[in-house]
Amino acid sequence: MDILIALGGNAILQENEKGTFEEQYGNIKDTARKIARIINMGNNVVITHGNGPQVGDIVSVYEWSKEKLPAMPLPVCGAESQGMIGYMIAQALSNELDSVGIEKELSCILTRTLVDKNDPHFKEPSKPIGPFYGKKESDAIAKKYGWAMAKENGKYRRVVASPEPVDIIELSSIKKLHDSGAVVVCAGGGGVPVIKNGGSYEGANAVIDKDLASSLLARKLNVDLLVILTDVDSVFLDYGTENQKALKSISIEECLAYMEKGQFEEGTMKPKIEAAISFVKHTGKPAVITSLANAEKAARLKAGTIITK
């Protein structure tokens, strides 16, 4: 079976961790073991991943040291994060596959994602990147650097524009590798956003939602299953309340009805639901949203919230 696995941030960096190499690589090694087991089940896998904390840290390093180092624009920082995370995933997964005797070519593709230069989201920063700050520190940073900041879980993070993905520039290369049976790591952080200006591509000062880009890529590759991994076992109704209820199987129509009632939080679960709906609607194939811990069961449609047509 062809599966696209979209790794959430917790597959790379856990809450309250500082983000050291040792922390991130340790988390990725645990993730790689789960993916290796999915591959060992006979599945052909494409892997995408988030990059919110990492790209934010890279941007911050440039900003804080710009008196000594030339600052790089956001799309370049996004490309740097793809290379960094892609390296760690490739290293960990290659070692894991070798240790269990699985011979698989593994390729990391630095991916660009086309967006519409007139996308209204460019005028409404909404996607959080980088670390969390307290109110006082957030206000000082916003004043010093001119960054847009937004409250999230009682703290504050920088937010940037997040336009809708339109196309995957490196799709042909990704497809050839995937069709050959290779494990492909691509579209990290949703891909580096680019716009078409005349006959040329230009980097866009934005980041793309990883789940929406993963859904687009999954549709274009015509995979059999989209697995979106996050930090909860299922999608919940009334999440965070004493009345919360896990959803085991749900149709597109039911998803849309719950969305209209405001059940799924902006910036967290809602984009995942939207990504799943888009994939299922266009392909007729299922999508699963669950935790990293349940990845293997999800690949067999035995865990998480299963979205169907």
C-alpha cells in the first residue's frame, strides 16, 4: 500500500524541550522505528514533516546576529530547516532499516510549493513559528523586530503569512522516486513557498501549512492512505472539556457539520481536518488522524479518527 505519513511537530521536538540536536535526533530515532515497522509491513512510504519551531529558530538566529552575519529571508530559512530535519530523518531511518535488514533507497527532496501571489493570507499573518514567549518578552520582540505576535496556549509566538498550496514544484522527481519503491522525505514544513512572477519563480515571505501541502501531495501521488500524525490519539468533540468525545470514524459531511459549529480549533486541529477532507474528497480514499504512538495501527486503519467519503 502507498502511504503518505505527515509527521507532526512532536515527532521531532517535544513540548518543553530546548531543541538541542540530541533532543531532536532522539525523538526522530523513535519516529524512525515506527516508520520502519510500517515499511516492513510491505508499504511504500512518503514522509512529510513540520518545521515550525526549527524555521522560527533559524530566523531568530539571523535576526539576533545580523550585526555580524547577513540575515536570510524566510524562504531561505525554510529551505535550511528542510535540509536539517531531512538529514536527521534520513540518518535515523536509514540506520533503522539497515538494523532490521530492509533494503530501501531513501531520498530527501528539497521541495518548493507554488502559492498564488494574490492569496489573501499574505495580508493576514496566522501561522505560528519559533519558540513561545511570555507577554512582556513578546511585546519587546514585536517592537524591536516588527514581528506579528499571537497568543497560543497562554503564551505568545511569532506568526507569519500562510498562503494555500497550489502545486508541488518537485512533484515529478518525488513521483519517480516513489514509484521506484524509494522512501521519499519531502515537502518539509509544507515546502518552501514560491510565487510565479512572469516566467520566474520567487521565494515568498511565508510558510505553508504542512498538513494542507501533504494532502495536496498525497492527491497528486494518488496514494492509498493519508496518515496525519499529531499529539492526540483521535480527533475530539468538545476537546479539553469534561465532555470531550473521541471520534473513531467520520464522514466528510459530518466533519463539515462539526466545523460549522466551531468544533475544531484554528491553527491546530482544523487544518488537519481540512487536509483530510480534501484528500478524501478528491480520491475517495481514507485519511487517518492520530498520535505518533499509534502510527503502526493507523497504517492498518486500526487506530485514530478515520475520515471517509
